[in-house]
Amino acid sequence: MVHAAGGVVVDAEGRVAVVHRPKYDDWTLPKGKLLAGEEPVAGAIREVEEETGFRCAPIEPLGRLEYVDQQGRPKVVDYWLMVPLDGAFAPGDEVDETRWMAPADAASLLTFERDTGMAKKGLEAWARRRT
């Protein structure tokens, strides 16, 4: 079982961060595997910063996705709604591009339907907090 965590990162304008992974040539939400003994929220904060370059604050848990990864292993990913605090993106081997996108644009770009659903859930949670 692969345990991972990530974030639906939403900026002040309601745009969501999506990342491109050149190894898989896909667009996804920022996430990654937990380190041994790492709490999911700590892993989500670390992985989001590693992939986007932005230090983010977790706002609320959004839930868990369970699926079989591209290597055929069962995988669980816990997600948090996050807001960026500071930082800047720098391309690397794992992620070569980050885009801040309007919800509809992000939904059409994300490779996996499960990410689209989680992004929608995060944006709904963000909108509720703004009212």
C-alpha cells in the first residue's frame, strides 16, 4: 500500500494550482508519498511545497482518494484544502510546470477524473469559507 498526501491549493482569486509531471506526462494536483512515520498533514505540506515551490497553510481536510497507481499498487492519498503563504515555482525533475487556473480550466486540463473531483471539493470548501 502506498500512502501519500497532497493539497488542493487555492489562491486569493479562487484559482487552483495544478502541476505537470514530465515522467508521466500528466497534469495532477500536487501530492507525494509520505516518509516513514510522517503524519499525512505534514506530508501534504512538504509535498505541496516540493512540487509547487509554495509554502502553504492547510485549512481543512478534504478526504481520501483510493486507487491503483500506474505501477499496479494500491494507493491512498489524503488531501487538504490549502492556501499559499509565500514562495515561487522552480521547475525540477518531478514537476516541470505549475499553473494557477480557473476551476473550469483546471477541470479540463487535469488528466485524472479523481483529481477533478477533489479539486471541485476543495474549491467548494474554499468558497464556503469566503462567504
